[in-house]
Amino acid sequence: MFIKIAREKNPLIHHITNYVTANDCANVTIAMGASAAMADFYEEQTDFAKISSALVLNTGTINQLVANSMLKAIKEYTLLNKPIVFDPVALGVSKARDGINFELLNLKGISIVKANASEIASVIGLDGKARGVDSTFVINDEFLEKARKYTQKTKRILAITGKIDYIISQKQIAKVYNGSIMATKITGAGCMCASLCGVFAGAIEDKFQASLCALLSFGIASEIAQESSSGSASFRVNLIDALSNLNDEEVKKRAKYEII
Amino acid sequence: MFIKIAREKNPLIHHITNYVTANDCANVTIAMGASAAMADFYEEQTDFAKISSALVLNTGTINQLVANSMLKAIKEYTLLNKPIVFDPVALGVSKARDGINFELLNLKGISIVKANASEIASVIGLDGKARGVDSTFVINDEFLEKARKYTQKTKRILAITGKIDYIISQKQIAKVYNGSIMATKITGAGCMCASLCGVFAGAIEDKFQASLCALLSFGIASEIAQESSSGSASFRVNLIDALSNLNDEEVKKRAKYEII
Amino acid sequence: MFIKIAREKNPLIHHITNYVTANDCANVTIAMGASAAMADFYEEQTDFAKISSALVLNTGTINQLVANSMLKAIKEYTLLNKPIVFDPVALGVSKARDGINFELLNLKGISIVKANASEIASVIGLDGKARGVDSTFVINDEFLEKARKYTQKTKRILAITGKIDYIISQKQIAKVYNGSIMATKITGAGCMCASLCGVFAGAIEDKFQASLCALLSFGIASEIAQESSSGSASFRVNLIDALSNLNDEEVKKRAKYEII
């Protein structure tokens, strides 16, 4: 795993994200050994692209103004060949949201699409049955087939969070069994996963491994957090604590995943 | 009480709210068994109204852009006859704030106005003596008389937070004695109460009972939280923990209120 | 120290700040005994200036719209001769950010500039070597010389956070040795310091003493918090808890600083 590398490299992870979970996203980024810059002003995108190691985009509280900044940022990071993580929150819920998300998704340069199964279903052309930010979609063979084709066409990694997480590349599928039901009782679990994808994509070359490490770290930290939590808010505190203490040895010891 | 119903129905509670406490609002909504959607983009209001069970509006960090989205949302939810909770934060503090709030309050469709006594005083036409977000107004007979008339004219519920909470309908007044002074030591206590009103208004028909259940839940969770808190921040964690663990039996056992 | 005075006076501290750490800023403001108003709407600046005791400006997620509100607010507070704390987050990182920050810094009326060494270096005309929100600048004699000249020219206090904090006025330099490395593992430590500067500047006349009290309080609360923290998130909870419990006796007992 790559936690030691992330902590040593201390990559700067630039976010354009929602105002609901921005604090959590910054805190998990720092907890994992990276630095966080949250800058959504259009005029700053060129300069932030120069100094950052990865870009994390999250459309949770998207509007046209923020979308314009994301558009600009994607172009800048693509020019510099730097990794971009895209989190299409609540895709499929509204026409306006879908319009903005697909305009962004249609641009080259996005490296990792991190989302739940409903949202990824929409991304790859299925009906995601989306209802707000929660996923109701069950991953099946048709989904995996379509997802694989999407990765082949776009060269992107799909990082799909759920009871079982899936990381899908052109060549491999990883299934991650670590995690806690408590992560569904707080806002921002998915957003934090995207930030972790950004941290590792900013620290190592291989985006499949980066995504796998991110979701393993989150799943394992969730398990550690659950052990000593008294409810949803202490779970969140314990989760970020666990991420801030996590190391590669712990991840190797606790990891439950397979690559198929 | 209606916690079991809320947890079973899992209503989607759509918020247009401030960026200061949006995270807390989402987390208490989820803790109470509902789902949270925080979407303030004008172009999305029609679609979110279709899939949500209730709308919570909070004018904490209001500006004209967000106000336009609230205006649109109120119209959409009213057309669909879905409940709307309105939290006129810091009403009476600035002319611009009052202008926007009263433009929204003058629309039909709002079901519950949740606020502190200063803010409600402004709503019903008294001088609220507002100073920022804190209330300095003491509830008296004139206030209760005016408040009752307001509910008769508008068919709205007034849910008034304070040392003693008041829930006022056309026919009834409930006084809730549960609560903790610690709730005044954190930002967002009032905002969270509005979210809880949204959760129960999204789960049951009777808006008076929904508001009563919301303020009882918050008051009782505050008492539970206070018992094990070491300061204001651990109080906040414990409060959300307590909400995430709360059930109807606990509420019945601890509830201190009267209906007059 | 001035904690008792702050708790007794309960000054209203008006913030125009970023959406990432606004919740933390409000909570530390309240924890220290003040009240917090977070209002960035242009049309409200005149009214909020009238009722507030101090203004805290933080350019973390700045854009042109928010900058306009800050401009308006500075003018209003200056007219009323009320203190203004300015936190030029990530100054030196982008041209757009620098443009906005210096336009604001060039206005009269700012009382305290609170920032890390990289940011202050930019403020006083040195190369801050800025990289995102983190400081890489080491304070040296040239820096101190330039800083002193800046305070003489502008009559401002410089409150510089770091491993050692510096508070610089025209006549004095204070060095604060209290603090914890854990404060670098969370987002918003600097923002919270600015809020505390606002609290004390809103409570007492002497802005040098106000800044010193703010950074001592933050440093000492950090030390108390570290003792019982299991990671970065519990540190944040413990930090705000400690601030909410802090008193002048504790500060006097634990304070490690010198005035040179």
C-alpha cells in the first residue's frame, strides 16, 4: 500500500467541492498525509493547477458558476497531465445536474470517477434509479459489463462505493469487503472517499492502485472507528482519527479484497 | 412519538440552507432516520420537489441568488402540497435580510416557521430586539396572543426554540421543558431543530405533532449529550450521537411538556 | 488576560469567511464567550457593522462577489472605528487571490493581520514561497525588520502563527511558545486563530494584547487538547472543548511567551 509514500510526498490536493462536506474532505486529506486546497474561484484555476498534485471535483452543491470553474480546472490539469478525480454526486436526480455533470464527464482528462452504484449506472448509460444522494442500485452482470466497456473507451478508473466496493479498470476488477454500515449514517462518506482517491492519485502513478488504496483505507478506518463509536457523530470523529493514524502495515493486516 | 415511523419511512429532506451549519443539518437529518439532500441551485428545484418529502429553508447566509432558489422551491413544493419548514435566521437584524425573508414568508405553502423568540416576534409583527442570531426576546402574553392570531391567519405552525420551547397552532400551544443550556454554546442548534421539524413533517401528516416531536427529540438528545460532555464541541458530537440512538420509548420516558 | 472580559461582554463577531471552516470559526467564537454572525451578503454589511463589535475577514474561498462584500464591510467598520481582523489565506498562491487580497489590504481600517509566515512575508513585500495554505517560510531578521516597518507604516498588528507565534506591533514583539503540532493536522487552525483575534479585539481596546491573548488561548487550548486526543478529529473536538472551558487563571499558569 501507499500510505507511507503519501505521507512522505505530502501532495497538495486541490478540491472544487460542495460546502456541506468541504471541511470533512479537507480534514481527511490532511489526515492521510496530504495538504488540502479548496479553491473554486474561476480566476485561480490556472495557478492552482500548477502547484497541486491532483484535482478532486465534487458536484454535491453544483451550480453554473462552480461548473464553469470545474470546466476550466479540468482543462488546466489535463494540459499538465495531472490526475483528476470526479465525484458526480446525485447524478440522475435532476436534469440540470445531469446536464452539468455530463458536460464535465465528456471532457478528456478525468482519471477516476468515484461514485455509488446509482451514480455510476447513470455514468455508464443505465438507469441509476437515483434518489437523492443515496444509491438503490444493485450491481449486476450487465452493470459490470457496461462498466468495463466504459473504462476501455475512456481509460478511466471507476471507483464504486457500497456495501462491497468495486474498483474497475480496463484490465482488472477489485472488490473491497472492508467497511462499516456506520458510514451510511453520516453525510460525506462518499465525498471523503473521493478525497482519498485524490491523495493517492497525487502520490503514485497507478490510478487503479491509488483507488484501491483509497477505498481500503476508508473501509478499514471505518471498521476501526465503529469499534469505539457511540453514534453517528463519534463515528465520524473516530473515522478521521483512524485515518490520521493509519499505516500500510495496518492496511495489509486488515485488508479484505480480491482482484478478479 | 414518531421516530420509528421516520426511521421506517426514511423521507428525503431537501434543504436550501446556510454554508455554516449545512453539515450539521445533514447529519442530524440522517441521524433521525431520514435522508438529506442539500441542493440550492435554481435549476434543480422542480426536480428535487418531486422526489423529496419535505423542504427545509434556512436564511442564515442568505443572498439574492439563494433567495431566488427558495422562491422557486416554495412554489414547487406548494404545487405538490408538500411540507415546507422555514427558518428565518437573524430576522430583524438587517433591512436586506428582512426584505428577503418577508418576501418568502408572504408566499403561501410554508407549513412550519421554526425560529427563536426574537425572530418569531418579527414574523408576527412585534419588535424582536434582534441582535445577530441570538434571541433576547422574552415571551409574554402579547406575544402569545399575536402568535395565535398569526397561526389562525396563515394555518402555519410556529415552533419557537428557547429555554422553554413553544409550539403554537391555531388550536393548541405546547410548551417543552426539555433541553440543555449547552445548546446555546454551539452554532447551529436552531438550524438542526429546523431539520428535525423537516424530518417529522416529511414522515407524518400532523405538523403540530411533527414540530413537537422534533423539539422534544432535540431537547432530550441535548440532555443526554450534556451528561457526558467535556465542553461545547463534545456536546455537539454527543448530541448527534444521541439523536442517532434515540427512540420513541426514550422520548416518552424523558419528555417534559404540556399542551395548553 | 481577557477571557473573563470577553465572556462578560459577549461581543458579536461578524465574519465574512470561507465555507470550509466557517462552522469551526463560529464555534470557537462562541466557545470563547462571544457571539458569531456569519454574513457575507453585500446588502447587509452596513447593518451588521452597526451591531457588531469586530469584523473578521478570511479569504480562504474568496471570489469577486465575496470580495465586494469585504470591501463594503471594511469601509463601514472603518467609519465606525471598529476593529477589523484580516486573514489573507494562501496569499502568494495565485494572481487573482493576490489581486483581491492586496486591494483589501490597501484599505485603511484593518487592525490586525493574522496569517502564517509565508502569507505575512507576501504582505510585507518578501517572497513568501507560498504553497497552498501551508507555510514554508522561516522567520529571520530581514522578515522581522520588514514586519516592524510595516506595522509602523500601517499602525496594524501582525499576528503570525507558526511553531512559534509572533505578535508584532510598532513598539513590541511577542513570541508565543505554546501550541501543538496537532494543530497542523486539521484544517482551519489559522482561521480559528483569526476568529479569536476578533473576539478579543471586540472585547478590549489594545489590539496587541488582544492578539497575544488570542494566540496564547489557542496555543494553550491546543496543548490541553493534545493530551487526550486519539487523532486529528478528536484533537479538533478537544481543542474547542478546551477553549470553551478556558479561563484567565489557566492561561496565566500555562502561558509561555516573551515580549522583546
